[in-house]
Amino acid sequence: MPEPAVFQRILVAVGDGSCADQLVTGVAGLASTGDAEVLLVHVSDCNVCCGAMDHPALHEHEHELLRSLIERLAACGVNARGEARVTASGRIAEHLLDAAAEWRADLLVAAAGRPGRLRGRLWRRVLARLLDDGACPVLVLPRQQSAVAGRETSSW
């Protein structure tokens, strides 16, 4: 019988996929020691991706990303499922916080992301909101070294 996990319900905020390896490694380390459940949540901002024209075919990449992460976590012995949400209001953090509350998550995990200009700034605002308003602990996985090699931290 598996040992009880410290965190039973782990919600993972999935970004653009640039940190997929990091998320799998981090979440597998947290969840594979017990009977934890993992919910992967990706929120698409349609004002950015498809101009508020929400159509399932326009979000196939996000669904494929979730399927891939679920398969990779299952290979590590982690019980995971995915959920895709869509916003046309730029309220990504609110959707993630709502999902955590609805699912009664006891840990919210996100990757720091890549240090890109526009999307990097947007994701950092999302992370700040999760940290400020999360009802459960929030774990932000640090950037992978390869993502920050040769960049000054002051440019972030």
C-alpha cells in the first residue's frame, strides 16, 4: 500500500509547454511517493491566441500538450488528468485560482517559465497573482539553467 502523500490534490498550472520537462520532473517527484491526484490546468487567453473566437479546433495544441503531460506523468506512476479552460478577458490567474478552489487543491504548482519579453511578463503577472491570492500553498519551480544561460536577471 502506498504511503500517504503530503499533498493529496496537486493542481498544476500549465503554460505554453516550454517548461514541460521541468513540470513532469517536479510534479512526479511530489506525487509519485504516495496516492496524490494531479490536475493539469491550461488556460488559453483567446484575445492572444485566436481573437476571442473560441473554437475547439483552435486549441488542439493545448489539448495535445495536456495529453502528453498526462502520459508522461502516468509513466512515472502519477495519477493525473487534464482540464483546458478558455478566457477572452485575460483572466488566466483567476481561472487557475477558481480551478484550485473548485477542485479543493492543497498545492498549486507552476513553473517560473522562460524569460521571454511579452509572454514572460504576462506569465510573471499570473504567477504573482497566484502567490498573492492562492488559498493553498503555491510552489513555483525555478527556471531551468538552460533557459537563463547568458541572460542577465535584471532584464526580467
